[in-house]
Amino acid sequence: MVVISLLAISLIGCNASNVQIARVPLISPVVVPVLSQPQQFEMNVGVKNYGKASSPDLWLKIYTEYWATAQPKAGQPPCSNTDWVHVGVLTPDQGWGLRDYRIDKSNQACPCVKNSCLGHVWLDLHVAPGYEPHIKGPNAALHVNWVPSGDLAQMTISEF
């Protein structure tokens, strides 16, 4: 049974290593204020299978931390949220997208709106909700920082 489990885990790693959070040709991930009143911060993100085999059933973990003020006081704790979104099995060259994901998850006590929301989000792919660690491979785990203005030129994306 242990050998079968280890074999399954190694196969998942092989098939999942080519599944990535898409960065190009899409602008993904992107966190920007949308044209609603007030301008809520929303995120669009894509996932694509660049490999030659189908991926395992995947989940995208979204962990956000943000402050409902452009200049938080020293030591002020951020608002935060963890969400697991089902991506599913992706066949070769298949993509999946999440549009208009509200950063503040409708948290009226801690809104994330233009010129008042500083924060970051960690995005990582997993084989099951709550299952750590994330899958291995390039762009399988990204950290995104945004500025209160929503200026895309100041948004940074890095792997973790």
C-alpha cells in the first residue's frame, strides 16, 4: 500500500509539473480596482496545462492579506482570507480562469477599494483543498503585491 501511495504521489508530481498559474499571454494574475462604485479590487487569474499529459484534479489556494487603508499604522493587523477554488483536471493545452474575484470577499467591515487598499495575495496549486505542500514546478506558487492606487506598473509578482 505504501508503494502504491508513493507511486501515485510521484505520478501526480510528474503530471502537475507543467501546470502553471498563467503569466503570459494573459495578464495573469492581476489585482486591480474595477469600475464599480466604489472601485472594488478584484483579481483575475488563469491556470494552464503546458504539458503533454492531463493534470491531476487541482485546487487553487488563494490567501489574501490587505489593509483597508493606504497607510496602515505600524503593527496594524491586516484583513485576511483563505479560499480554495476548484480548478479540476486540465488536459494538455487546456486553460482555466477565475474572473472578478473580490479581494475583500464582500467583507463590509474591511473593504478593499481604490486608493485605500494596500495588500498582497499568495496563489498556489494543490492536489486537494487543505493539502500541503503546493505542487512543484514553475509558476505553481505566486506572490502578488499591489499598491493602493491599483497601478499595474507597480504590481509585483514573484514565485515562492
